[in-house]
Amino acid sequence: MKYRLSNSRSLERGFSVVELLVVLAIISVLSGAVLFYANAHKKLYQPDDQALQIADILQEARQRSLTQRRPMRVEINLTNNTVKLYDENTISTSADDDVLLKAMNLFASANVKVDSRPSEISLNPPESMPVPNAVYKTSVYPTSISQTVSTIRFLANGSAVDAGTNATGSGAVTTGVTLHIWAPNKSNPGQSDIARSITILGATGVIRMWEYDHTSTATNKWKDSRRSSSYGTASNSNP
């Protein structure tokens, strides 16, 4: 009887303080490990996420230019680390009626770069038309005046042109563009651990995403990302 009573009282007392501390310590260690790997996993996919987000804004700009029959402007701004989509409303008349449609913040440049091509990559994706690197220069538009911006404008026929020479886009030239999005290597920040790119064909405005395969033995290691299959084709550039 005494044994049963003692055992019953022991069970009623529950865990000791030491046992609770041990359990809490184990939970803390496991939680820390989960957070560490979750953050590492998140950073690993940041270049992909950034490329998809930028491509979505570019595609929206192109589609709006086609359906609304007026210029749409995308500004990739290195000064304030943003991407913005503007409806220009009118053609070569005034910059005062430009309307901001969408804005997004870019990831910190320490994690994802968009301003240049990694030093170990010497070629742009193998497109059918020239796709030079995006040019970042001082903006002439009131929305980003004097800031460092790459400006891509989509005209009413879906084609892509540069910023032009003034705030109304005068002198704009049809041009292809390659945007590089990559995660810098910790030991050599000028090189990439992961590299992605977005190409825009000037004549058609077709947008495509690319992945760089560092392990490939091919001369040009860019591979078409199948996730970009819906980003326009030559057949729908002139509806």
C-alpha cells in the first residue's frame, strides 16, 4: 500500500525543475537549428524570387502597353533599391500625368545584386536578337530625377525602348536588354554563387528568364528557365 501511495504521489508531482530545464534547452537548440536552415534556404532562393518579381512587373508593363495602347515605363532604381511601374498616359507630350501603378523593394544588395553582370560570366543569354546589359544611368524622369536607374519603356505595339533623352521619352531607341540578378559569393563578391537573368527583345518586347549553370561545359552556360514560358511570344506582340 505504501509503495502504491508513494508512486501515485510521485506521478502527481510531474516533472522536476531540472527535467523541465533540459526539455526547454532541447527545444531551444532545435528551434535555433530550424531557423538557421530556414534562413539559409530563404537566401538560397532569393535570386529566383527577385527575378520572378521583376519579370512579373515587366510582363505587366508589356501587357498594359498592348491592351491600353499607350507607353508603360519600368524603372529599376539602384539609388532607392526599388522597381516601379508607371503608366505614361500620353506619348511625348508631358511627364506630369505619369501614374505609379506598382512598386516593390529589391532585396538588399549584399544578398542579391541587379546592377551588373558577375565577373566570371562573359556572355549574355543566347537570344535570337541582341540583348546588351541593362544600362544604369542618371534618370531624366521627374519620378526619379538624378537617381541611378535602368529605364525600360514598352510602347503601344509591345516593343521595348530606352529612356530617351528627356522626361517625355523623346529620341527613345528600340533596344534589347539583359538584366542580371545574382547572389554574390562571400569570398569573392564580384562573382556569383547563383545567377539568373531576364532578357527583353527590343523589337517584340518578349520577356524570358534564364538560369546560369556553373557546372556546364558549354561555351554559353545560360539555360532557358521554363518558368518564363508565359512571358510573351513573337506571335502575340502585335495583337
